[in-house]
Amino acid sequence: MASQAVKVAVTGAAGQIGYALVFRIASGEMFGGNVPVELSLLELPAAMGALKGVQMELEDCAFPLLKKVTITDQAAVAFEEADWAILVGAVPRKAGMERGDLLRINAGVFLAQGAALDAAAKKSCRVLVVGNPCNTNALIIKEKAKSLDPRNIFAMMMLDETRARALLAQKAGVGVGAVRNVAVWGNHSATQFPDFYHATVNGLAATAAIPDENWLRTQFLDSVRKRGAEIIKVRGLSSAASAANGIIETVRAVTRPTPPGDFFSVALVSRGEYGVPEGLIAGFPVRSDGVRCSVVPGLQIPEAASGLIRETTQELEAERAAVQGMV
């Protein structure tokens, strides 16, 4: 067993996603079966009772890899010497609330968390933002936590990728493991572009395995973009378990070498790749060497795809402008 525990801070840890997530981290799913973990769980003061219950349940599971659980309502305490910060907690969008309203409200939350990360976390800390609007919240963290390497700040696109892979597998009549290289470009929003042009099904181009480009360009894109809202409609609650799974899969992808020829989806700081303005945090096709992530270079982008990438990039630019005066 590794001697050094990985310290993972999770915000919003008593919420639905947090509750679906922390037991999987403690069991070893995120970092592997020989890596001990410490959990540092953050909640609002009003939710500390529920968080205490989560702590008690974690203790009752007797996970061999779980070395310590800290619960707190203070961000500086939660992030102290953290190796990873999973930022789940955010104000949810309510009926009648515009996306711009949500941006402004959550900007305050993430400004405070960025300052706490800057002051307390390890300088090598990696940050995954899940709370929406996650791309622009991650941008706020990048701007506020100046002592952290901006290349270590990510926003989650993996849930969009797994939704897209599942839909392509169903349409092609294959197991989901046969579908690879589904990049999700841009914003985690209704403008995102799940890229079927570079996806493969059993080694064939997805457009060859599914020779129905009208379905791919309409129903497929629409279904991936609206899947979260559909789940809320039928379940009455948001997609917490699948979001938690996306978090686990993202951290695994970032911290392990990507198999040759493969890539995965995560939002990271653009360096101008594929025309995405420098500094935006946008979804890309990405590879990891186990330490550092990089955007896959040299993909040939069809004109139809270029237009979709421009659309979602423009939304990210508008969101950056909306919070510009706050950071």
C-alpha cells in the first residue's frame, strides 16, 4: 500500500452528488486499490448535521483505504494541504432564474473558494469544478487561485461524454465499450458539441457504423444536450449518481496515461487550440501522460463541426464577459 495518502476535498459533500461520490472515493475507485485517501468534506453551516451523518456512515463502512474524514463549514479548513479539490457545491438554477443570474450568484461562491484554495491548498493541487455553470466557475477559480498551476484546473465534461457514448452504442446496437473517442467540445450547457465525427464504433468511424447523419446531427445532439433536464423531469431530481460517476471517471482519466490512440473529454484552460480563445476553460479532446493533460492536436474538423464549436465558444466568451468585473 502507498504510504502517502491523497487528500481530497469535496464541497457540497452532503448533497446528492456528494453523497453518491464520497463512498466511491473512500472505497478506492478514484485512485486505485492501493492508494490511501483522506476526505475533507465542506458544507454550509445549515447542512452540517447531514454532513455529520455522512461522516458516521463513512466510518461505519470501515473502508481500509480511508485514513481520515474531516468535516467543516470553513473552506480554508477543507482545502488545507489538499491534493485534489472536487467543487460540487453550487447554488442550483431555480424556476424563473436566467443563466446570467446563476452566473452572478455562483460567482460569489467560487470567488471565496478560489481565495481559500490559493491560501490553503498545496500548490500542486488539482481542481475539478462540477457545480454549474462549471466552465465559468472554473475560470473564476483560475483567476482567484493564482498560486495554483492553471493547467491543474478542470471542469467536468465526462458526464456529457458518457451520455453520448451510451446513445451511440444504443443506436449502433453494440456494447458501450465498443464506442471510443467521443469528445465533447465547449461549454457544459445546451450549446455543447458532442463530436460524433471523430468517434469510433468497433474501430469504424461512427458515421460509418451509424449511416444516418441526420439522426447524428439532430436527435443525437439534442438528446445529449437535454439529457439532464429529461432526468429531472422523470425522476424529479437531478442526475446525481451519473454525475458522481463522471467525477470518478474524470479523475481516473486525468491521473492515468491515456491508451494510445484514445482521448477523453474534459474542460481545461485553452491555449488557443482549434480557435478557442486563450484563457477560456473549454471542453476538448484530451490525452494525459498520467501527470499532465494536453489537447489532442491535428484533428481535421469538418465545417459543420466548426460552426458548432464556434457557437459553444461564443457562449463561453459571453459568460466570461458577464463575470469579468468580479474577478
